[in-house]
Amino acid sequence: MSDGTRLRMSNNEFDAEARKVHSERCDYTMTMYGGKNEIITYGCEFHGFIEQKAGEYLSGYGCTLCSRNGTIIRQHDTIESFIAKSLELKGDCFTYERTV
């Protein structure tokens, strides 16, 4: 608009933007966009419906449980990687056949 004001995006526009950021992983059937500082409800395919500020969601922050799970997975080595690092560090001082 020429006077510098910007209209709030519609639910359909929010849906399109959200899909650009979060792909098709989420369900927006319960989402009612009211502005970037307003709370929206969206469905995580793994954890059900979640509430979050719309602006945070469009900035890439999604389900905190999915994020936490991804962080935990990234922090842990595979058994093979753990054994390889241990052998490099400690040599063959230990055996690892009972490592799970």
C-alpha cells in the first residue's frame, strides 16, 4: 500500500508461507493466523497439536519435541563410531564386544 501500512496476511497466505518453511510435515487445519505475535495451533505429524507464536514458527522454529529429539540423536554416536573413537584414544586396552 502506498501509505506504508501493511495488511496482515490471510490464513491461506500463512499456510503457504508455513509450508515453504516446514514442508508438508504439519497440519494447518486448526490454524487461525492473527498476526506474527499471536499464538497459532498447528499439528505435528509426530506429537499432535502444538501452540506457538506465528512469527517464531515462520522463522523456522517448529515442534520443540521434534527439535529436542533431533538434538539428542545428533549428540550420540553410533556404536561403531564410539568404538572407533575409543580405540583411537585408548588403543586396545579395552574390549568392546559387550557394548550396546
